[in-house]
Amino acid sequence: MVKRRKLRPEVKATKPFAEHIRAIFNESFRTLYNPRQIARRVGAKNEMQRREVAALLENMEQEGFLLQESPGRYRRNPADLFLSGTFTRNHHRLSITPDNGGEAIEVSESNARHALSGDRVEYMPINHGKYKGEAEVTDIIERRAAQQIVGTVEKTGPRELLLRVDSRAFDSHVYIPATKTLGAQEGEKVIARLTDWPLYNDSPQGEIVEILGQSGENDTEMHAILAEFGLPTRYPEELEKIADTIDEKISAEEIARREDFRQVTTFTIDPADAKDFDDALSLRRTPDGEWEVGVHIADVTHYVKEGSPIDREAYQRGTSVYLVDRTVPMLPERLCNHICSLRPQEEKLCFSVIFTLDEEAHVKKSHIARTVIRSDRRFAYEEAQQVIETGHGDCAEEILTLNRLAMALRKQRFAHGAIDFDREEMKFIIDEKGRPIGVYNKVSKEANKLIEEFMLLANRTVAEAIGRTPKGKTPKSFVYRVHDNPDPEKMASLSEFVNRLGLKLKATGTRNEITDSINQMLSQVHNTPEENLISTLTIRTMAKAVYTTDNIGHYGLAFDYYTHFTSPIRRYPDMMVHRLLERYLNNGRSVDKEKLEEKCQHASDMEQLAANAERASIKYKQAEYLGERLGETYDGTISGISDRGLYVEIDENKCEGFVPMRDLDDDYYEFDEKNYRLVGRRTHRHYCLGDPLRIVIARVDLERRQIDFALEGHLSDRPAATPVAKKPGKSAKGLSPKDFGLKKARRHKRRK
């Protein structure tokens, strides 16, 4: 052990020397230096300065900044350089999002240490060399990434099998030993589990845990998408059996404990193909001429007790998952489609919010109650819309009145600063084999907005009932649905972009000023080719809505209090809200906030997974639909730009594909991120977000859900920028041929 010398009193630490030494070791933390080398690098000129450097090195070792690997040889102690974050692989772009919430930092494959998307990693910023400004993964703290992956058997041999992973975020084959194949054959889609990935191997090893079926078959591909995101493909049979034992009969004692709405006109309005009806509306006149509107929500928690096997499964799932051709339910079918579903002409138990409204839809009073109802009619949205448009049909008076009240509620909401996002939703026409034979865009009409407004009102009222407390009283722990303010920098970038399109957007000011400006902009582009693009870009500037116990309000809806109460059949947070409501309405004590926050985080995570799976199923059906139309041409609009190429959305059907940069071969294009465009280095031709293009369906990869377009022509009215003119007769160095020859001759003469 090397005995440390005490710093001599006569040697004083010079600040410039100390800073310079730290900079040297920070630049190359792996390099070993002795005092003489450091003294030379910092410019120590005499014995006194060299002694000062030696003393500084000893002090830096004692404080932990340096390590002494051997007597007189120091290197940077990397312990305080190590940070932690979440690793992401996204279309061959690797990055780490720091745990402290800072900006993502890029990682090169050679510095990734075989990390997978979702892994929590230890990393270190690189401050010098080829990868300066990036990060290096130094350790994988936790394999959060799905060890379960989905792929297609690409090659088999007598002793091995190679698996091609479907996900574009995973760019390696997986080696499967002969004893771990489950007998899978080439062309089959399988689920595999990663077992090992040695640092010296390019590919990981794994074992097949389930064979899904032949690649390309609809059921196989939908199950593959669910498995890719770690979502279940079927409901556990043992829980279905438990659900079959639940008594659906409603006792007279239970009815006596509830408010009775069985004689009040009540109906449901849902999509035509819906089977689970978890909300209903009732309407009747009050004696003083006002309107009583009941928002009745299926009382799921009456049947699903907290901590029961069905409840635990529902919590793990978090939400029902809606793929293009199927629903993967959160609850057993008997509960979601039969016992809890508010089917017509059946008595059902509900948790309800009852409102008294005047003719202008101002809420005079409201209360929350457990109820029993009997729905008179089940409407599809199209049927309710027909009643609104014609004024005739079943429950016409009630539907028309509710629609008028809903329109007034909507007007009030926008007057308070809500944002009017009204995007079209892509829908597929599917044949009996699950193949897409048509695409159309579903437009939200008055019937949809009628239901939306009353659900929003109920959610807000429930959140206010618990969250709004008198001064001096501590609010009870509750589940809120919050939406943070948009990022100012993103708003400024959006404002700058739309200004170039002739639109105005106020990026700073009060909340109402900004939201009014957003709504005016969205109104200007309504029913124009740019509408979907501008709506998409505006949504991207917004924060994501999440579940949490810390209420910060909902920016997009302009509500100070908001929660999810109205869909307990398909969302677990709504069940949590129902249980908390019952507890607090009965004067129960506040639940543990920390445990509730954990459940909120889990619900937010599962919601995001379900949304990703839904998008993946849409991308697959888009690829399947366009795969049968290779070579066909369409008009499209540039919907996204990256340093890899252009994203183009087809105007006719809203299917999106990609034009790779390598196919833009008339010039070398550079990505101008600030101005959302690609610019040709030689021709100065540019492709901007929102530009119209004529594209050809060039390539489709079904397994990776990837669609490539090729350009037929650039249809923008803007002429390409004129290249900078060069003077005739000048070479690339700015010299005439004669000048160039003379200079070359002079150099030759000097050499001789």
C-alpha cells in the first residue's frame, strides 16, 4: 500500500493548474498519467510548479476525483461520471433518456453493450474523440426490455435455427439451439425468449416458447403483435370459470339501497359493433321546468371485488386492447358483455352522476349516487345521428334535447380555453379472413360529440367532488387524469412553421390566449388538405395525458379537475375511481398516496402499451392493404421528415409510407430540422412538411409493417431554389484552367 504524503504547507494550489488537470482527466478517463506527464501538459516550468502539480494529484486522489492505479500513475475515477437512464432502439437510432428527465442522448451501436429498448442502463457521456457528444453504455442495470420477442423462422438446419425478429427496433437475428426449437419450421411465426447475449457475439441466443402459426395468417399476425408488446392473447380459462359463477340477479335489498331510474327514459349510444355498453344517458323534466340528465356508468366494482383473482388480472392488463379486427378485453366476457353491460330491457346496477341543467346547459346542481336503471333502447352512433338530422325516430325528443344541451356544454368548454382537436380516424373494411378490402375515415359527428360532452362533464364533476376541498383541509388521495402545459420550445417551433404556411399561432401569453390561437388555426385549416398535418403537429407539441395522484389539471380540456370514471368495463383506473368514490362518500379515510401513485403509473404504462399495439395493428393492415397495390400511384402529402427520408400520407386513405433518403438520388439531401425540410446540397431543391407529392407503392414488408414509397414527381407549386451560379471557366478551387496549370508547374519546380 502506498503511503500518502501530506500536502506541504508551502505548496499552494493554483486554480488554473487545478482546472487544467481536471480537464485533462475528464477528456480521457481511461488514460494513466504520472506527475511528470501532467506537469508537462499543464505547462509547469520550474521545480516549485512541478511540486505543486504532484501535490494537486495527491489531493485529487484523496477527494476521490482520481484513482492511483500503481505508485505514481493516476487515472480518472469514473464513479461520478456514471449516470442512469432508459435505453431506446428506434429505427436503427439508439438513445438514452436520463432518469432525471433531461434530453435524450444518442448512442452508437459499438457503445450500446447489446442494450435493448426499455432496458435501464448505466452510461457515461463521451467528451472526446469520434463519438463526442454521445454516450457509452457501461452496464445494464435492469433488463426491463421484453425478454419475450416475436419473429419468423428464417433458416433451419440439422443443429440450429435462426429467427428474424419482426420489430424494427431489433436489428439482430436470434440463434436458437437445436434443443430449444419446439419443432418450429421455416416460415412459422414464433415467440422466443432471450437467454443470453455475450458481449463478443453479434446475435443473442434464445429459446422458442410458443409457435403462433404460419406467418402471414391474420390470427397469427394479430397474436404476434400482442406478444411483441407483452400483452396477452387470450383470457385465462380459470378466470372465465370464476366469472361463470357470479350471480347476476339483483336482490330487492340491493335495489332498495339505490336510487331507482328504471322508469326514466334511458338509452345507450355506442359503435355499431360494440358489445360492452358501459355508459347510458337518462333525461326527464324537473317540476320547475329544468332538465335532469343522468350519466349512468356500469357498476363493475359491485361484481369485481378488490384483490379477487379477476381484479388482479384486470389490474395487470390495465385496459382492454383494441386491434383493427378484435378486442382483447380487460374483464372476462361474461362480465363485460353480459352482466355489467347496460343492455336494453335489462335491469342493471350503475354508479351515476345526476345533473340538473337549465336551458343553456348551466349546471344548477349535481350529485353522485349508486343507481339501478333499465335501458329502453340501444342506439348505434349512426342511428342517433339520423334522429338528430331528421328529427324523427325512437326517443327523438330526448336525443334532440340532449344534443342541444351538449352543444351548449361544448361551447362553454371552448370559451374556457379547451382545444378543438377533431381528427379523422382510420377504419378498415375487413373480409371474413381478416384481410382489409377497403379503408375509410371515420368522422366524429353530433351523436359522438353528444356522448363525449356528457362523459367529460361526469368525469370533471367526480374529480371536483373529491379534489376540491375547503381551505385548511387536506385533499384525499385520488386518481386524476392530467395533461401538462405544452413545451414552450415546441410551441415556438410550431408557430414558426405554420407562419411559413400563412397561418398565425400565438406561442406565448395566457392559457386562453394560446388555446384561442390554436383553435383559430385549426378552424382555418378545417376541410383543407393541410388539416390532418397541422392537427398532428399540434398534438405532438402537447404533453401526454397520464394518471397520477398529483393534480395539475387538464390543459387540453381546460379543466382544473379531471379523472376517468365513465369506462370501468375497459379501463382499470375507472374501477379505482369507483372504489375511491364509494370509500370517500362513506367518510372513509384517505388511502396511501404512494401505493396509489404506483397503480397510476402502472395504468399509464399499460395504456401506452395498448396504444402502441393498436398502432402496430393499423400499420400491419395498411401494409397488407397496400401490398396488393404495388406499382399503383397516389397523391400524397409529406407528413414527417427525418434524416433518413420522408414520411408521406396518401390523401385518399390516410395510409402512411416512407421515402428513404437513398431513393432521393438526384442530389445529396440534408435534414434541416428547424424548418422541417430536406434541402439538396447541389440543386437547393427542398422537400417541406405539408408539400404535395405523387408517389408510387414501391415496397412492402409485412413482417416489419414497413411501407416504402417512390416519388413519381414533386407537385409543389414552389419552384426549386436556383443553384448558386459559378463564374465560367473556374475550377472547384476558384482558379481558371490556366491559373491551375501555372500553380501546378510552380509546385513541381520547387520540388525539383
